[in-house]
Amino acid sequence: MTAPRQHNRRELPIGRRVAQLRVRRGMSQQVFADRIGRSKSWVDKVERGVRTLDRLPMIETVAAALGVAPGVLVGRKVQRAPTTDATAAVEQVREALTCYDTPGAADRDWPSSVTELDHRIGYAQTAYRHAHHLQVLRMLPGLLAAARHATRPDGPASGGPAALMLVHVYRLTAQVLVKLGEAHLAWLVADRAMTTAAGDPRRTALAAVPLAQALRALHRGRLAMTAATTAVRPLDLAPHRVLAPDDLALAGTLFTEAALAAATCGDVAAVDDLTERAAHLAATHAERHHHDGYGFGPVVVDLARALAAARLGDNHLAVALHHRATEGDAWQRLPAEHRAAHLIDMTRVHLDLGDHHAAGRALLTADRIAPAEVRLRPAAHAALAAVLRAGPTPADVTRLAATLGLART
């Protein structure tokens, strides 16, 4: 009798799993609804099976609120090795965020100079662009401590330079946390970055990028759009002023973030306006700087247009824009992290169009470009689980699923 009961438990509908996990954690439907930004009625319908829970971002949000991996909700067994490593590393980052450097703190292995600290931060940023997320996570506790130490009055780089370095570290921390489904913690870190920026235009703009990303992950699109557009205004974009390459790229990045946030709110006019502004800056950037070292250019805006179109409900346009943006050399020059993350986002678009084979191919390509994006991110696990549910899959997709500990029920 034991075996059948275990089998039935694995076969429970996703709504029943949500109800069981919610009750197990002592949450009422209202408390749970507040945590995921939905109504109590919506939660009740999902748990009773009246409403289907099949959108990947919502599955991730529900899983995060319940403290489980998305695979638990969709009935897949998730391999523990990479997840455990990432979870342990996130906990170390969480602990580092609760520690504060004070004058009486014990001596630590601080960088011997501002230059050395700057090099360490630059190395971590490069690792992030190559999607070496575990490596970045393991570096962050030390970087957080060292950068905070540098901002002390008796630190090696007190003042503006130290504040800028700390903002960079906070930004990197928040961006990694968003990827790993820790949006609430990412919001906290981004908020600290904004505080550290202390009103300086460039530091504030740098901090606003992960703030907007965290707010979007928390389904607060209107707040994310406001944060991005407010931060871009102090960067003087007057036609007569020649912006430095990184400031130009930063302003364009803020506009693309604002456009994506506007799309989540269904604000078509704002999406068009913001993407046009971003496209103008991207064209200017391309004219002056013939490389994509700053991770911004026309192709970035085109990719954002594709994702915005999908969030506005036009999946056919999204796929067309995606194909146009990814067929040129500019796509290949983008950081591996950006390309793989975009492909994971496009997986949902293919699934919504009923093309689970294209969705599987997108995940396979993302895995070849940046394995950590697929193997560590809850969004990728949820996407692959949805592909498996959609129908028969090619052998290479099945192998990837097996690698992640996902199997067809």
C-alpha cells in the first residue's frame, strides 16, 4: 500500500501541491496571495484546479514564495548537486550582507590597494558576463566586505571612488540573485546600492539597473519603469553633449530596462517611446564605438523589443524580432550571459506558440553558450520541465533534462 500512496503524491495536480506546501508552511491563502502579488481568489482557484498554473514566471514566483524549486511544483525530481552548491553560495552572500565592517572589526585579508580591489571587482564582472555564476557567488562575500571597508573614513579609498566600487559590487550581487530566483534579497541589495550612490548621477544610474530588474522579477513593473526613467534623467542626454562610452551605454540600458518594465504593465505607448530612445542611443554608441565591450548596442535594443512584444501578447512578432536580432555578428559579440538569458526567456514564447521543439532547441543553444544559465537558474528548470510536459522531445533535450535531474512523469 505504501508504494501506490507515494506514486499518487507525485502525481498530484500542481494546484494541490501548492495547497499542501502552503499549509505545511503555516500560510493562509491571504498571506500567500500577498507574497506573490495575487488575490486570495486567484490562489483559491489555482489550488482547486479551476485556474491553471502553467506560466513559467508565475511558477517561479510561487515556488520562491513556498521555498521550493520549481521542479517540486511541476512534479520533477531536480538534481541536488548544482542546486545545493548554488544554495550554499547564496547563503554565504546572505550572511555577508548581514555583517558590517566597523572600526573594531578583526583584521581581514583586505586588498592592499584601491587598484587591487578594482581589479578584483573587474574580474568578478568579467566572470558574470561569461555566466560563471558559482564563481561570482563565491567571490561576492569577500568583495562585499572589502568594498564596505574601503568606504570607511580610514579606508583605502574613502569618498567617491570607494562609493563607486561598492555600488558596482552591490549591482553585481543583485543581478546574480535575480537570476537565481532571490528577487526579494536582490531588491534589498539594489536598495543599498541606491543609498550608497547618495544622489551622484552616474552611481545612481548604475544602481538603478539591478533595482529595476529586481522590481520586474517581483512583478512590480510600474515601479521598475519609474526607477529606471528617474535614474536616467540626471545623465545629461542633451544633443550637444558627448557622453562617455560607458555613460551612453548606461543610459541606453536604463531605457531598455524601462521598456521591458512597461511591457509587463501592458503600456504599449511607453514601450514604443522607451525603445525608440534606447535605439537612438544605441545607434550613437555604434557610430562612436565599433565594439560591444559595454554590452550595449542596436542588437540589445532589438532583443528587448522581442521580449517586450512577447509580454504584450504578440508572440509571432517576438519570434520574428528574435530571429532578425540573432542572425548577425553583433549577436555573437554579446556576453555569453546575455545571449543565454535571452534564449531562456524566448523559451516561454515558443511554448506559448505551441512549438515545444523550438523551445527545446533554445534551451540546448543556451546550454552550449553558458551552461550555468541553464543548470543553475530556476527559470531554466521550469522552462525545461514545461518542454517535457508538452510532448515527445529529441534525445539531446532528454539528455539535458536527465543532467538536471528532470524526467518525464
